[in-house]
Amino acid sequence: MFPDYDRLQKLPLYAKALQIVEITNMLTEAFYEDKDQLNIAEQMKLNAHSIPAKIAGAEAGDLYSLRMESATMIKIAARELNAQTTLCKHMQLANKDYLQLLRDEIDQFRILYLQWVRSFDPNNDAPDEWTA
């Protein structure tokens, strides 16, 4: 388990990520299943659930390069999830107001994410065989 789970729980970025998971789960449960031929619901859940997991991993580690690696994966998952809401709207998989709610949460998450990444200490790093 995460060494400082209480600190993680108090992190605004992590709390927002958990809200995104909850909204995504509720949203995808309400999909018009007969229209979800591309399994968009499962893809959205995978993206949403990876976000808090990667935050926890970045917070558990301390090296700048590892934190930035996790931050990049978080950014990709959040952007894909946001793009998937557009696809859902186009495919008419869910109510557009619920899709907008998720998009709004992702936008709020983006602001917290930018603050979080700025808090990383680039001087706290170690060279490895994958970096120049």
C-alpha cells in the first residue's frame, strides 16, 4: 500500500481524479448498450481508472524523471477520456449533459494537474540508462 496514503487522499489532484472515475463509471453504466459497438465504455473506464493509479505512483516515487513519466501518462489518459466524450456525443451513447459534466471535471483536473507538475523538483533526479 502507498506509504503515505493519508497525504495522497488529501491531494486535490487525487480527489479530482477519483471524482472523474466515479462520473465515468456512472456515465458508462448509463450508455445505450446497443449503440456501443466499439466498446467505448470499457476504454473510457480504463483511461479514468489509470489516472489516480498513476498519481499514486508518482507520489510514491520521488525522482523527477519518474514523476514526469507518470505525469505524461496521466495527461494522455485524461486527453483520451476527453476526446472519448466527443465520440460518445457523436455516436449518441449517452446524454450530452452528462458528457459535458465529465468534460468540465476533466478541465478542472487539468488546472490542478498543471499546478501539481510545477511542484516537481527537477534537481531531484538520478541518471539512468534510458536518459541522455
